[in-house]
Amino acid sequence: MANIKSAKKRILVIETKTLKNKIIKSKVKTLIKKVDAAVAAGDKALAEKSLKDATVAISKASAKGVYHKNTAARKISRLQLSVNKLA
């Protein structure tokens, strides 16, 4: 355990940031699963709507620094590709 006051504060701040990052990542994973489920069901309209929601969430997560920009681009690209295969 840290003894210095600033180190104790850093621990608290990091815990808060970690919790926020987990919430954001969990939301993104849920939205990705919704897109995959719509693609598996063959529902193009639902897949496109879910894709839009997932893309927005991934982009926001990337902007906040939760995901690296290349990771976000890869996730969006793979989702878009799976939805495009429905057509």
C-alpha cells in the first residue's frame, strides 16, 4: 500500500478511470454482440441499425482513449464487412 499522499490519490483516480473504461468496453461488446446476432438471424434492417449504434459507441470509446484508434477502426471494419455480406 502506498504511503505518500499523492500515490494514494493516484490509486483512487486509477480505480475510477478503470471502472469507467470497463463500463464503456462492456457497452461496446454488448452492441457488437447485437450486430452479430442480427447478422446470424439474417435481419438486414436490424443489423444496419445495430451497426450504426455500435460504430458510434466504438468511435466515442476511441476518442476517449479507451481503445486505440487502430483497434477501433478494425472493430468497425469487421462489423461493416459482416453486415455487407448480408446484401
